[in-house]
Amino acid sequence: MKTSAPHEQLVINELEELELNLEKLSFFMDGSTFQQLPIVDQSLLIAQLGIMEAYINILETRVALFTSSTLAN
């Protein structure tokens, strides 16, 4: 297996951290504390979750491109 270039490793690390944060936010949103928040806060957290999911998709695509460009070389 190839060693990632420094900029590729940064993207991989960022993806891993973001996935962990998404998991934590999802867990929080499934709890009773989330239900007790004002509706505006709930709405903002729901929006944040969606943006985090989109960001994860972008990072996953970038990581896949690292792999495919390595295979092409």
C-alpha cells in the first residue's frame, strides 16, 4: 500500500475527525436534551448535520480520487 502524500493525509485526517464529530452530533440529536432545545437551535443543528454530511461526501470523493490517481500512474 502506498504512503499518502502530506496533503492527502491531511484530508484523510480531516475526514476521520469529521466522521467522529458527525457521529457525536447524531447521538446528541437522538437524546432528550436535543428535544428540550429551542426550535431555532434544533433547526440550526439539523442544518449543521446536513452540511457535515455533504462535507464528508466531498472529502470521501477526494480520498477516492487520491486512490484512483495513484492507480492510474
